[in-house]
Amino acid sequence: MLQSPNNNGPKVNWNNDVWFDIQNLPFVPDTENYFPYTKGMLHRKGSRERGGMSEYARNHYVNNIAKYWDKFFKVNQDKFFKNRQWMLREYVQLTQAIERNEQFNFCEIGCGCGNTINGILANLHSVNPQFNPTSQMEIYGFDCSEHAVKILREQYRDSPNVHFFVHDLLSAEGAVLTPQMAENMPQDEFLKRHLPPKPRSINYSSMIFVLSALSSLEDMKRIINTKIYELLAQNGILFFRDYAVNDLAHYRYLNEKDVYTKQLSEECFVRGDGTLVYFFSIDSLKSLFDEDKFEIITCEYVDKVVENKGEGLTMNRKFIQLICRAK
């Protein structure tokens, strides 16, 4: 065992200038050989002195985003998130399309178990009782979780105008129907129904609490200006909502004593279940949209008071909302 210069006990020199007592190491040594024994301690592999979690732990979470979300939906099924009954109240462009009896294609990006689609379908008749979603809407949704998509396919099994498919936004492939897919259609009619939409064919789309599941602004920008743009028809509209800086959850992370063990960046944190959460500012969000591809209609903070009647709590939440049009 290496000894410190003062020979006061077993110590090890990890970085050639600071000696640590091995009984009180502020981090676990960076070696994959420790992983079977420290799987539940990945957060604690960082230290304040080194500015956060280790590169090994960081890479583990960043490279397993889809895996953790699939695990989330395997455990929680469709019982965790509430249906978004507020969609038609918040996004007037979609409400007006229903009022005008338009026929349109809609896509829920990062659909999970369909909380946006479910909320829209549950409330559209209050906007226009004559609107027929089966004949007037072609509905698409995709998610990185196979478990979530499986739940939705079963839920909408008897709805021929509804299509759900598995797609990871971080993958190299696009989220639209390719010539290769068209040439190699599945023989099974049920699977054939659940194919991606044609390029630039979506009139209205939603991205609600989805982009915050990623860690890199560079990845987000690439996804928006390639995959999302490729989905939207000319003048197609994207409805976006996500977590904002200075939200209650953001403050909670920053005020935790061991925040450095959960923090990937100033705005990105690892939840207890291994999924990530990113908090956006108006400037950081707007910077993701290329001006030659998107016209930003509105981008603003939304303050909400949320009551938990069971716990007797009132919480002030802060979200960020954006509406944009594809050129």
C-alpha cells in the first residue's frame, strides 16, 4: 500500500498532488471492475473538488436514457402521468383547426403512454361536437420506450387512424417513413398500421416534457432541426412545453446537500430513477431553433400553482412554453 509523505496511515495519491485517506475517499476509484459492487453508488463517484460526478457515471446515464425510460414505463405503466386535459385550452391553433372542421395529421413526439393524445381526444367534442377524429385526424405517436408503445397500441387497437411506433430521438435514423420501409412493409396488418408518417406531413405536433430528458443542447439542436423539421409539413406547428430554470424542482436540486452527485451540468440533473431532467431558459430554448427552418410564434415562461390535496401542499411551478411554425 502506498504511504503518504507523513506516513500517518494507508493513503493513496489519486491525482499526484492530493493524498486521500482510503477510509474516507470522496469518490469511488474510476474502474469498471468496481461496477458490480457500486452500481447503486454511481452518484457518489464524484466529489466537490472534481466538480461533480465522475466521467464514468456521467457516461452511464447519458448513454442509457432510453433504457431508464423503458424501465420507468415497465414499472409505472400508464398510471404515473395524468392526461393533459389543458392542451386545447393552451394551444389555440389546434383548437381553431378543430372548430373549422379541418382534416389534419397530428404527432405526439415522445408520447409515453399517450397523455397528450388522450387529453385532446377527451376534450375535442367540447370544442366542436361535429368533429369526427376517426375520419378527420390521422394520429401518430412515438417514444423510445417499447413498453409505453405496447400499452398505446393495445389501448387503440380498434382505431385504424392511430399509429404508434418505437423511436429514439438520439438514434441516427429519422422518425419518418423511408423508401426502404415502404418497400419492406410488414405482412402483419396490425404492424403495418403502426409505421411512421411520410416526411413533412404533420400539420400539428406536440413535444411536452420530452426534450428535458436529454442532457446535451447540441443533441437537442440537431434533433429539432433535422428530425422534428423533417416531420412537420410546411407551416406545420409544434407545441412545446418543458421545465424552466427557477422552477420549484430546479431549486430543490440546487439546494440538496449532495447536489454535486446528481448534477450533469448547471441545468441538467439525474433523478433517483436514473432519468434526466433539463431546465430551460428562454434564451437557451430559442437558440435551438434555426431561423431558416422555424418561425417562433411565442416563447414564454408559464407560472402555475399546483395543489396536492392529499399532502396538503401548494407548489409554485415554472414551465417554459413555445409555439413555432416550420418553414
